Amino acid sequence: MLPILAANMLGLEKEDAATLDHQYDALKELANVLCGNLLPAIAGPEPEFDVQPPVILRDEADSGIPEGRPPAATAHLTLDAGASKLELFLEDPADAGKPSDEEDSG
């Protein structure tokens, strides 16, 4: 689905015109939009978040996510051409929705 996603987002007439970098950028932009909608649903509309750019993981061992840490949210995207599992990990799930130290200091 990546070529189709990238072609649609970039306004390309041919799906094969999108490079692999374009495809990954389109996927990361979609993840960014999903994250922007998930965070307020998880923590409410008031908290502010320091959101890092999405990362495409090819190997969970290289993710930097501690083993056994559950995602804060999971979404399954099913399309005609296949399916994807999207997971949102927070640095410290117990701090979800709490102000950061910078916000506390004023």
C-alpha cells in the first residue's frame, strides 16, 4: 500500500513514480496525523506533548523500546492489499497527560 499512499499524498498520477523515501515519508506523515489524534483521546485536550518524528521499525530489537513495555495504544489498519499494526509508545506511560518539568518551572 505504500506506493498508493505516497502517490495519493503527493498527487502523482502513477503509483510507481514514488520513491521508497517518498513512500516512507508518506507513511510517517500518516503516523503523525494518527498520533496527533490519539494523544488527546488518551490524555485529554489540555496536556501538551513533546512529540518526536515517527520512526519506521523494521526490527523490534532495534527500536529502543524496553522489552515487555506495552504500547499506550494500538491500531490495526486493514486494507485490500494487506494489514499493518500501529503502536504508540510513551516514554513513561504513568506520566501521560502530566505537564513536563519545563512546564512546571514556569
